[in-house]
Amino acid sequence: MLVVWNSLTAVPERTYFNPHVNGTKAIAISSDNRYIVTLGNEKENDPQTMLLWDWQNYNEEGYICSIKFEFP
């Protein structure tokens, strides 16, 4: 689960349930606080997937871009 909290009011602004099936491994937020990037994978040995979220403009799918990383 990914929860975006308002740091001033301590109220959750947005919740994404199960963004990565096997858990989120890393997260970063853009300097303008508009975008969130998460890194995770579906199964333990699967390629990692990076998801880009525009958390201020909610849509039904959630993320706006997905990139899968496969290493030899």
C-alpha cells in the first residue's frame, strides 16, 4: 500500500492499494511534489517495474507510466 500524507495536517491525501504485488522496494518524489516514482516487482525473481504516479490528478488506473527493467 502506498499512502501520500499531508505533512501539515497528518491526513492521508491519496492511497494506492497494492501498487506492486511483491511490495514496493523504493520510492521517490519529484521536487515539485507532483510525481511519485515507485520500484517493485511482481514475484521475487521477476524484473523490476518502475511506476510513475501523478498523485495530484487521480485517475482510475492510478499510475501514468510503467517501465519494466530486465537485466541479463
